[in-house]
Amino acid sequence: MAVEIERKFLVVGDAWRKDVTHTQTMAQGYLAGPPHARCSVRVRVAGEAAFLNIKSVSDGIARDEYEYGIPVAEARRRLDTLAGSLVAKRRHHDTIGAHLFEIDEFGGDNAGLVVAEVELDSVDEVFERPVWLGHEVSHLARYYNLNLATHPYTRWGAAERAGADV
């Protein structure tokens, strides 16, 4: 079983841009998910690759996750015919110390939101925190891509945008 341990943070400023080593455009949509399902099922096109992803729905930073490569044409068809609202973003890679930070710069209905994720080997793993790493939002479900598809950032109130736990 694959377990993803991921912490998520808001990004402050643009200092992260100077160390970006790779950028990829992504579009993803959800085929199934809460409130009635115990997992989310996502299709993602990332550059010239595509994936089917199944992730358990749970609170916290650790979740079961399974990901399978699929043909890009099949993924695009699934996004067009089966998925609801899509999440568009540009993912930037930034290595800080021993860790890869994936910085998602959202577009479309989520424009203006920039979030950094770091995958860890254990829930208590220590990692270097760059100056641009802001408020942690790992435990706030509204920042999950699944929720951004149905409740986009541009429709949030001021308290939600400020990162307040409301």
C-alpha cells in the first residue's frame, strides 16, 4: 500500500521563483469523491503524461494513495466527459535542502492561490523551511484540490482567503 505524507503551505511573495528547476502545466478533474465516497478518484494531465489517482479521504497529512499512468488521449476524454469542474495550475519544482517542494500556482477559478506541498517519509520528519513558506494549511480541507474544484478560491470570503480556519 502506498501512503502519501504531505504537508501543504500558503506561499508568501515571489522569492521561490528564483530557484525553480522545472515547471509543468496541469489540468485535473474528479470522477468521484466525497461526501458519499471514502476516496477521491482523479484524472490529471501533466505535460505529456497522464494519471489516474485514487486517494483515501482522511484528515491529517497521511493518506493512502494509488497512481497509475494512463494514455493522455484517454485522460483528456475522461476530463471532457466524466469530470466535473477542472482545476488548472502550473506546478513548479523547487528543491530546498533534501526536499522537493511542489509549488502550485493556480489559474482559472482558483487564480491568485499559490500553495507549496512537500512530501515526507514520516509525519514527524524535519525539513528546511524556506522564507517564502507561509501559513500551514495541511489540515484545512478547503485547500484540497478536490474542494478547489467545487468551491474555487475566487469565490471565497475574505476570512477564507486570509487563511483563517473558518
